[in-house]
Amino acid sequence: MIRQLRSAPNLLTLLRLVFVPFAVIAVLGGHYGWALIIFVVAGITDGLDGLLARLLEQKTTLGQYLDPIADKLLLSTMFVVLSAAHKINWGVTVLVFSRDALIVIICTLLYITGAMQTFRPSWLGKANTAAQILTVLFVLLHEIRSDVWIAWGRKGLLNATIALTVLSGVHYVARVALDLRHHAAEGKSAESGT
């Protein structure tokens, strides 16, 4: 486990976690330019850790769990702190958190019970994450510059985040239900075949 932690991709992921409190401090202090820089640098480390894992052949089990946790922690924290600063409506943040909490609870229960062991991200889930990242970027950018295109982008991305959060949440629950039904049918056919 310690060896996995010392791999370059995992160190970059841990660095992304270190950025979280500094981004919070920047937003709460009204230093939106710094918050934007920190968020962008954190995003660059996210891209680099995946690239390094492939190039250096250092894909680890720890990294597979740590990377999405770091991503979610950074994004969720930014939504909360921007809501606390009255830059994102609390309703949007509660919706984002509710979806993520629902998915974590379902995954945990299914994993513990052994009903399912793998949870593949859907294209809607990836689109939702992309919309959330762009939303945070545009909300921060809107605090630095008051260009019309930034204001429109901010509004459109907030609406896209709301829509994709609901759609991806419903899609995830429906997909898990279908997968469980499929596994149950396979189990019954295997039992009847023996």
C-alpha cells in the first residue's frame, strides 16, 4: 500500500487533495483569481496523473479509488464554498450532493452484499462531471470578469448541471436495477442448468 502511495500518479492525486483547503480559503477571502488558478492547476494534475499512470505503467488499485475520491472532494467542496459565498444557489449544491450520496450508498450496499462488484461510469455521469467542472470555472471567472458571454455561460452551465445531475442520477439507478435483474436471471438459469 505504501509503495502504491509513492507512485508518481498517486502523489499527483494527493497533491490535488492538498489544493482543496487553499481553494476554500481563496473563495472565502474573496480572492477569486487565486481560487480559479488553484482549481485549474488541480484540474491539470487530474489529467497528468492519468497520463502518467498509463505512460509509466503505474496503474494501481489505490489510484483507481483515490482519483475519483479526490475529484469528487474538490468539486463538492467548491460547490459548497461557492454556495456559502452566495455564488451558487444552495438548491443546486443540495441536488449535486444528493445524487452523489445516493450513488455512494447504492454502490456501497451492492458491494458489501456482493450483488455487484464493478461500477462503470456512464456517459451521462461523465457529462455531468464535465458540466460541474465547467460550472465552477465559469462561476469563478464571473467573479473576475463581467463579460456578457461569461454570464451567459455561467447561467447555461448551472442549468446543464441541474439537468444532467437529475438525468444521470435516474439513469444510474435504472442501469443498476437492470444489471441486478440480469445477474438474477443468470443466477436462476445457472441453478436450473445444474
